[in-house]
Amino acid sequence: MKLFTALKLLTRIVRGGEDSDYARYLFAEKLTHVLHPQTRFSEYGRSFLDDHDFQALYHKLEPANTRSLDRKFTLVELMKLTASVAGDTAECGVFRGASSYLICRENRRRGQGQVHHVFDSFEGLSVPGQHDGASWESGNMSAGLEVVRRTLSEFEHVEYHPGWIPKRFAEVEQRRFAFVHIDVDLYQPTLDSVTFFYPRLSPGGILLCDDYGFRSCPGARRALDEFFAETEEKVVHLPTGQGFVQKAVAAPLSPDPTPVGGLRPSPGAAGSPA
Ligand SMILES: C[S@@+](CC[C@H](N)C(=O)[O-])C[C@H]1O[C@@H](n2cnc3c(N)ncnc32)[C@H](O)[C@@H]1O
């Protein structure tokens, strides 16, 4: 950052008023550009950052850092797309239960008695394989079952399936799902989770992977790309690092389609039946 630019911004900051906040943001952006050039700031003034209720809840669930605030917010927003989709919800990889809490909260808001299924070893990550890079060790991110039970204690419809993925999946093989969150960081349990849940996802249902776009989780991305290479659905890669797929809804063909705009061709017009 040039000295002149820095001084100009500092003057705007000390002057106060509304512009001061924007000047601080610009200053932070320029400073970051020096320290970490590949980071890109998003546009100033995103309103999700003004959602103080959500921030307070997030802080309660994740007191140690704010780095997954955008992902947690995205998860809740994506669940809106499944509001009228039938089926339960599930999370593979729950750690202390933050995302599961948000999923259960949405389920409760809907009031349809959807069950939320929790799958985790409760002993941390399994052994990383050849596709998983060097970021993880087995046992990382371990939180006991009791911690998650406490986090989710206010919700009625929760079922726990402790064990190594995919051992306990058989317990829900007859269920259908509206929303599935996969967050196990590694190739094999991600592939096992997608392979099991995708066929059980209702039309319009969403499968969200928390790890898809992270350098630290190459195996998770590989698992999704391999699995969805041959399907109609493609993975939507979000700048938050998440990737999601929405199960296609087979659109019924109307026998007498109304053209866009609602206008029907007048009798005898070119192309209309005589
Ligand atoms: C990144 S944490 C999950 C974070 C959680 N979704 C949240 O929002 O707070 C990864 C979780 O995956 C679990 N896990 C990883 N590999 C597993 C496997 N093979 N079987 C079962 N659980 C596994 C770990 O125990 C850990 O709780």
C-alpha cells in the first residue's frame, strides 16, 4: 500500500461518520493485499453480516472462530430450497453439532416432525487415504457423543448413529431424505456417504458438502466429482468452499403448453393446430 493512500484512508477513518467504516474496510483490504495477496475481499456491506441474531447463535455454537460463519449461513439458506421436499435430514460428520443444530432448528420451524439423523465416529477422522493430502491425521476433530447430545438437547426428533461411516447407514436404508450435509473431510467416508444418500434423496432434495472447495480436502472434492460425473446433476461450487447438488425433479409435460408470457397462439396462426 502506498504511503499516500494509507494517509488518505487514515484521515477518512479519524474524521469519523459513515464514511469512516468504509474507509476502515478499504484499509483492511489494502493491508491484506500486502500480507496475503491471493485473498479477495468480498463487496463491502453484505447484509448477512448485519444479521445479529444469526451471529449471536453462531457465536454460541462456534465460539472459537468465525471462519465458517458464511458456510453456516449458506447451509440455512439452502435448506429453504427444500421447504416442500419430503423426507428426513442427515449429517455425516457432526463434530460438536453446530451444523446439526442449525438443521434441527430449520426442521422444528417447519413443524413436520422430520427426523434428523446424526452419523459420526465420535472419535474424530478415520485414517486419511492416498487422495487426502497431508492436512489431516486420524482422530482429528473428535468430540464425544455426549457433547453433541448436549448441543442438540432442545430438539425432539434426533436419532444418533455412532460408528465409522458407512457401518450404521443400514439403519436408515428405508428412509428418504430432503437435506443431507456431508462434512467428513476425507475421500472414502465422503464417497460412502454420497453413494448411500444420493439414491435416497427425494426429488428437489439437496446434498451439501462442506469440504468441496478446500485445498485441505482434495479427497472430498474427488469423491463428489467422481460420483456426479455420470449423473444428470452437477456439483455447484460455492465461493464459501461448499459444493452442493440438488436432485433433479422430473418436470411433468403439459399436454397443452402455454407459451412463456401466458399468451396462446390465435387459431390459424403459423404453427398452431388448425
Ligand atoms: C469437520 S468435522 C464436522 C463439523 C461439523 N459438520 C460442524 O458443522 O461443526 C468432521 C467430523 O467427521 C467425523 N468423521 C470423519 N471421518 C469419519 C468416518 N470415517 N466415520 C465417521 N465419522 C467420521 C469426525 O469425527 C468429525 O466429527
